[in-house]
Amino acid sequence: MTEAVSDFNLGETIVFWVCGGLAVLGALGMIISRKAVHSALFIALTMINLAILYVANAAPFLGMVQVIVYTGAVMMLFLFVLMVVGVDSSDSLVETIKGQRFAGLLLGIGLGLLLTVGIGSALTTSGDIGLTAANDAAGGNVQGLAQLMFDDYVVAFQATAALLITAAVGAMVLAHRERWTPRKSQPELSEERFRDGGHPGNRPSPGVYARHNAVDTPALLPDGSTSLDSVPGPLRARDDVRDVDPADVDEIRELTKGVDS
């Protein structure tokens, strides 16, 4: 029995140091990285290792929530928005909301103080029964969390939910880009396609209605003329376009006469 407990403590120690070290490296990488996408990936690394630590400490529900909700949904959503919007490192030098840097500094200091007080209280308080005993007393980890969130700390839980919604709205405000010109409608875009004199639709494929189904053979238009637009530009530049023999065209017309009817 003693050997089993010793092996368990050894395994828990290894998991703690490995996952804890990777979580710290991910947090440092998030701060040091110059690209927003790389920072988001480093945060995902930290969240995954935190989930493993939750599971190792008899909190499987928190571990699964950390992976499914935060890493799998919220973090990937942030990464998708960063890749689509294209936030550049120079954007962080522009203060879009006055006083946000000072407010962020104050909030960071306040969070550091709260963490210091919480960790100090946990280290100095005696009589802790441990997470396993607390789970057994509540009937399970999920039941114990439900009792804490919706009974003992329901006000704090609702306030946290409101803060998360506010953070989501704030992220949309910060990522918003002002348009200097009005967005073009579909009719306007369609008119532009015809107005510039280019080819508005798909170009004909090479080798259509020709004896040679090759890329250097131009397509034939309904009037019998060739369409050089169907031949790639490099071939046209080298004057490498195959000539279409009118006799071949007449032969094809004779062979296909009456097919459509």
C-alpha cells in the first residue's frame, strides 16, 4: 500500500513539473511573441497543460471544460478572428480608447494582489480536507461544483458571466475597422465587371471544337473564329499558339451535323 501511494505521489510530481513548466513557458511565449497569432497559440498551450493539471488533481469537470470551452471554442475563435482581421503588431501602439493602458496596468496590479492574497490564504489556512474528500462529501466533482456555483457563490458566478460578455463586446469594439468608403452592392460589382471592358464570365477552355485537345490549341467561337483568351499568356507571348486548319473545322461540322437536332 505504501509503495502504491509513493508511486502515485511520484507520478503526480512528474505531471506537475512537466505540465506546470510547459504552462509557464506558454505564458512567457504569449508575452514575448511579437505576432498575435503566435501569442494565441502559446495561450492554447498553457490552457491544455492547465487542463491536465485539473484532471490530475481530481477535478475532471474543470479539465474537460478547459479543453472543450476555452481551448477548443474560445481560444480557436480568437485565433480565427486574428487570422481573418489581420491584427498587426503596430496596431498595439495605437491607443484606440483613451486611458486603456493605465486602466490595464491598475487591473493587472489588482489581479496580482488578489492572487497573492488567495495563494497566501491557501498556504496558511489549516484543516483543509483535500479535493478528493470534498468530492466524496458532495457526491462527486460535478455535484460539488454545481453547489458552489449556483448556491454559495451564485452572485460571483453571474458577475463573472457578465464580465465575460463585456469582454466579448470589448473585443469586437477593438477589432472594428472603420470603412472610408461605403461597401459596394452586388449590382455595382456586376456593373464594374462589364464596364472595364474585360471578360465578365468564365473564359473558354482550350481545345474546344478543335482537332487537338491541347493547351496550345485555342477554342473556337460559334462564328468559327479562334479565341486567344483560352490560351495561357506565356504561350501567347512566345507565339506558341497552334493554328486551326479551316479544313478541320469544316470536317468537324460535317461530322457533327444533325447531332444537336
